[in-house]
Amino acid sequence: MAPPIRLTLPGTLRYRAIAVRAVAEAARLVSGSTQRDPNDALAHDVRDPFDTAVVSAFMEIFNNVAIHAYSRDGEASTIELTITPDADQIMIEIKDHGVPFDIDGVAPLPEELDEYTLPEGGMGIHIAKTMLDEVVYEPGPPNLWRLRKHLSAPAQQLRNGSSK
Amino acid sequence: MTLPFDVSRNGNEATLVIRGSLDINTAPALGEEIDRLVVTRPTKVLVDLVGLDLIDSSGVAALVKLYKAVRAAGGQVTITGARDQPLAIFKLLRMDKVFNL
């Protein structure tokens, strides 16, 4: 098994794209997906369902850390990212040294959605929890998010070229 | 930073073309553009998402803000072209039915 990918970034939104790119490429290692245009290194090319779930969830958690733990543009410490892509799953740990987040205070989405009840906020944690198999938050210091997504059996078969 | 959207007007109708990544870094600028657009009370707004590759909850919130504001003023919003990750997000949030995607 390859060692984890480790990345330490300033905890601001300016560095978000670097973290997202690293996670997207790590997800590709698990899913076996390829970019539409492999020569376009800057493309935001996320189509595979596994990649979509991992990248979508990670973006929300990174946003959450930069905004809530480090108050967006305020004084920020670091975000320590550990990405472990395995044969059938990816695990991502996101550690920060900021203000703990009240994950239990996140309101659920409205039961019935229409043009009047469409939410304009509070969707990030819902996206992460729904997209992934595991979202664990341990308030610190340091605060730790642990994310896990398994590759589905059919996706594993496709990746291994053994689909029937 | 290149903004990932263009707005064009034709009388009371507006077309908003969004491409690349609509996220927490780019959505605030779109929100300002939406504010400028909404005060003109357009009767129809077409939002073209064919070129949109990635969206996060901040980007979704910007589109919801546009949708609500135009509808509240009696206008129509048509969102077209959502695909891949953005479409998956709209479906997860159950907004695909509200937006008729």
C-alpha cells in the first residue's frame, strides 16, 4: 500500500483550489477515471460518480474549515490534509487548529422544497454527509474531520475491467 | 481572477452564462451581478450551465438567490444545461425538480 498523501496548506480560501485538485486526483486513483482532456491540467473535470462524491464533499468541508474555524479572511493557521487512496476506498483527514464547529447545530433541509423554501445556506454539511459513507467530526484542538468513501462493487468491476 | 460568468441583456430578458467552477471564491462576484440584474426587474432570465464543471453550496446559494429574486418580482427563470457534478448536486439537494432540470 502506498503511503498517504500529506499536504499542509494555509487555512484560507486562496489555497482551496490546490487542495481540491489534490483530492480530485487522489479520487481518480481509486475510481480509475480519466480526464476528458488529459492535456488540460487546469480543467475542472469531475464526472465519475465516485470522484463527484469525494470532491463535492471535500469542497464543503474545506469551505467549512476556512470560514468557521479560521473566519474566512481572518488570521489563519494551517490545514493539514492526509489523503489515503486505497484499492476500494478513499479516506481523507482534515485537521485544523481553529474554532471548533457545532456540527449538531446544522439544520436539516426543508422536507418540501419549492421556490419559497429553497435554502440559501446550510447545505454544505448535508452534501458531505449524503455523498460519503462516513463523515466524522472530532472537535479539538486540533479539530479533525474524517471522511470516507467506498468504491461500489460495480465501479470496482468496471475499474478492473471485469464487468459482466 | 477570471470571473466564471457573462451576462447579456436583450430588453427585459437576460442570459447568464456560467462556466468553470462556481464556488465559495467566485459566487460572491456572481451575487453582486445578480443584485445589479434583479433591480432591473427582468421578465425572463435564462441561466446556461453547459460550461459549468463544478459547483459547491455557495454557488448553489447564488443561483437560489437569483431564482427567488426574479420569481418574487414576477419574472421567469429557466436553468438549462446542468450536467455531471453540478447536476448531481442539484439532484442531491432535490432542487432539480424546482429548477426543472
